[in-house]
Amino acid sequence: MPMGSLGKVYAIYDSPFWREDGLSGKAMGLQGATVQTTFDSSPEDGSFGAIIGFLEADEMRRLDTASEEEIQSLVLKDYVNFFGPRAREVKEWVIQRWDNEEYSRGGHFAVSPPNTMTRFGSALAQPVGRLFFAGTEASPYWAGFMDGAVRAGEMAADAVLDHETGTVVSRL
């Protein structure tokens, strides 16, 4: 189950200027956009502005070998389109390309062929003898995210306790 192709780009600004314009900082790119989704990642006090944009699937794979400057240029075009000309005033960029990381090779979660998880997904959390499994894909909620990983870890720990003590512990 390979990981999905995913990257994040943060643009840091002096302030969350989009709030002054009544915008939330959320946007969705359509065909032709490099950025598929954005969110306002600024602190609530507005001490600086931060927009996070996600690079996904084919767009991320296309950018795996691009320079940071090329990515910044493409993302900036989208941000100006989404939030107006003030989006050009980026003070700092942070680019994360999980596809290029040796150990994660992508994100948010593993990708499997159709019907694999619906038919066999529950096996990810089934123990084999005294060997118990935990991982974000084994979580019934928020699979692929840290929340799911924590839930899966807690469920596996409970299953170990159940196995060792004969006491049923259930946590969802």
C-alpha cells in the first residue's frame, strides 16, 4: 500500500490580510490550479499571516523534481487568484514534499486498490498470536492522520491488556 502523493506549501505574511477582506483563507483550486486546497494557518491573534496549500496527486508528482523557486511561482499564481494581489507579499516560504522523503514516500495515508479496505481493512488491526498492530490505517476514525494513529495505538494497547488480563477494555 503506497502512500498518496502529497506536499504542503506555507506562505508567511506580515498579517492575515485576507481576514480584512472578509475571506476565510480557505480555497479550492480547480482544473489548472497547482494548489488544490488552502487553509488559514495564522495564529488567532493575527501576529502574522500563514496560508497553507496542499499539492496533491498528479500535481505533486509533477513537482517532485521542480525547484523550490518553480513551486513558489506556481503557488503564488494560485494564491493571488484566490486572495488578491496582496498575496504577492510573501515574506517566507516553507515547502514540504513528502513524496521525496526516504521513509514516508508520501502522505496522508496509504492508497489501496478499490474494495481492498472495505473487504480486508479490518485485518490491519487483528492480532496474530501475541503480535498486535497499530498504525493510522488501522484506525476506524481519522485514518491517515495523527489522530487516527493515536486512536489505533490506544486500541492496540487495550487489545494487549485484554489479551493479557482477560479483561475487556473497549475504546473508540
